[in-house]
Amino acid sequence: MALNEGLYKEIMDELAVTKEFIADVAGAFRWDLEQGLRRSEFSSLPMLPSFIGLPEGTEKGEYLALDFGGSNVRASVVRLLGNSSFEVLNWVEKPLVTDEYNLISSSASSTALFDFLAETVGEAVHGNGEREIYLGHTFSFGTEQQDINRAKLIKWAKEIAVPGVEGQDINGLLEAALVRRGFLHIKPVAILNDTVAALLAAAYTYPDTRVGSIYATGYNTCYMEAMPDAGRPACIINMESGAFSKLIPSRWDMELDRNSEQPGRQRLEKMVSGRYIGELFSRLLQAIFDLREKPALSAVDMSSVMEGAAGAAAVVKPIVPEAEVDDIEKIRQLARAITVRSARIVAASWAGTLWHLAGSGRVEPQHIAVDGSVFQHMPYVQESVRRALYEIMGEEAAGLEPVLVKDGSSIGAAIAAAVATCC
Ligand code: BGC
């Protein structure tokens, strides 16, 4: 099981995306965004209106927030103080997958999943008596929205596969589960994507924020569209930017896509997000060492590999016991190359969005709201994003301040519930 030097070099060359490549991606992204706004069939971006605009920072009161977007669910009570600040009062977090149950696989049921969400929400307000409370639901998948409280799931993503939910009104499913569980005093009044929640949360404190992004298990970006085309409200648009498909994938990206739950979909997401970069790393390791089985490594393992020689050896040795120091260093470089490529492509999608917002003028200085474990924790990510923004946009990038939004999904859901019920 010696490291295949030729293949390693070929892969590293393919992963090294150049300045020209990311500038092209940024331009193509803007084109797709603008085509998508006009509902052109040539766009790969769904451009989904969220029926909510930016907050004032003065929204006030106590709201319930539900956050569902992956393998955990969180519910919390959030108090908005009305002066751009907030408090999270109560917090319940539960896994949707354990050794005993799996509520998100293809053999799970919609009723079991939504009953579980309702119970988690009920736990977060436990002690509040029967006092009526409004709920905002951050639901981190692409939905076709008819209003702030009506959204149909288009397609699951992130390998979630519960049958009977696609095409359904998510708030309706939650409302019915709350009734079944006897929580009649909990009123779900708003549903929003996690990117929209991150943007609302950041804009509550930094009013110059126009773009919100999630860079985690999944990847996506939204922005405030002030000049929509006829028939669309001026509101935040969830671009579902993970669906962008005008990128040239490597043969490894294509193989990963072919073996995923939904081949052909979420092409950009499959090159950048936490759910997939660990998978890509595993596939490349298998190929480079010609392993019989594909290792099951995650983005967290990649972080350990990148953190230093000891971390790298701890991950690589159990898979390739005879790996030499030199091989381990090469694997560390491989993890880094996958991560840096991811960050550079993400920056390109932000740049395309900022160019659209700037129209024919300059990109204004502004905060960019970002939430997510990959952005927060993975080595090289933040510096690579920043560097790529400079490479693409030159000195205009100096005014851009990516800001990590903590608890964005909860704060944003509370803000959405406040806006939905305010007047
Ligand atoms: C979903 C998006 C979501 C993103 C980040 C993607 O898989 O399609 O709706 O915003 O993950 O959670």
C-alpha cells in the first residue's frame, strides 16, 4: 500500500484552483443569479423569495425558535431586547440519529420526525404554562415559499431522506404535530432558511449586512434583493447557492456525486460543504493508497489532520499503518488542498453576489453574515476566503467584514417571528 506519487501529484494539481478560475466562477455565479431572478431556465440557482426583509434592530419580545437542518434539532426561547441585542433564555438540543433511532433516514416517517420536533419545542417552553408564544422555524432546506409562514419543501439535501415530506407545507406539518402533542399555545408564525436567519441575526446588530451564508454541513447563501423583478416582493432571496452547477468538477467530484443520495443536484455544495469534503478526502485517500475499502473520514478528521503531524498520524495510521512521515505530510497537504479549494469557491460565490448588489458601482463596505462549523473551526478556511476575495475583487475587498454569527438560526427565527406578528 505505497502512496501512488503520480496520482497524488495529478490530484493536487487538480485541486489547486487558480485566481483566474475563481474569478470566472464569481462572474458565472453573478450571471446565474441574475438569470435566476428573471426565472430563466438557464440558471442553476432557484432564487427563492423568503417574504421577509431586513430587521430594524428594534424588534422586541420573547419568541420560541426551532432550528432543524441536519442531524440535530434545537429549540430555544429568545428574548429580543429591541436595542440590537438579545438573550437566549432556554436551550434544548437533541440528536435525530442515535443507536436506538434514526428520524432522518429513508425508513423514518414524517409523523415521527415532526412529533419529535414538537416535543423538543415543548420542552424548551416547559415552565411557561399555557401562555401563548409565537414560534419561528429555521428549516435549512430549499423551500418554495408562499408567505412568511407557508413553505413547501422542494427537495431534501445533506443526505436526509424522510419520505412524505418533499412537496409538503412544513409549517402545516409542524402545526399538526404541535396539536397532536397538545401544545396548542405554541403558534408557528414564520419559517425561514438558515441563511436568512443568519442574515437577520447579523443585520439586527450590524445594519449594513446584506449577505448571509451558511458554511457548515451544507452550504448556501442569501442576500437582500431590493429591486426584484415584477411579481416578486422586495425581500431576502435564498439562492440555494449549493445548487450552482457552472463549475468544472474533477473526476473525483463526479464520482462522489454519482454515489450520493441525489446525483446531479447540489453540485457546488458537494465541492465545498462539511458533509462532502470529508467524503472527498476519503475517496482520494482510497485511490492514492489503493485501499480495498473507502475510509469513513469526516471534515472533523480533516481538521485533525491539518492541525499538525501528531493529529495527522492519529487519523492516517489506523487506515494506512505503514504510512511514513513523508506520506503523512502529503496527506496533510491533501486535506489542506481540499479545504482551501472549498474556501476559494465559497468566496467566489460571495463575490458574484456582491457584484450583483453593487450593480455597475463599487462594492460597498459591509459585514457578511456567516454561520457554520466549517467557517468557524476548520484550519485555513477564514484566511483562504479573505485571500480569495482580494484576488477576485482587489482593494474593494478591504471593506468586507465576514462576521461569525453565533446562534444565528435561533436569533434569526425569533426575529422572523417578531416581524411576522408585529403589526
Ligand atoms: C440546503 C440549504 C441550507 C444549507 C445550509 C443546504 O443543503 O439546501 O437550504 O441553507 O444546506 O444548511
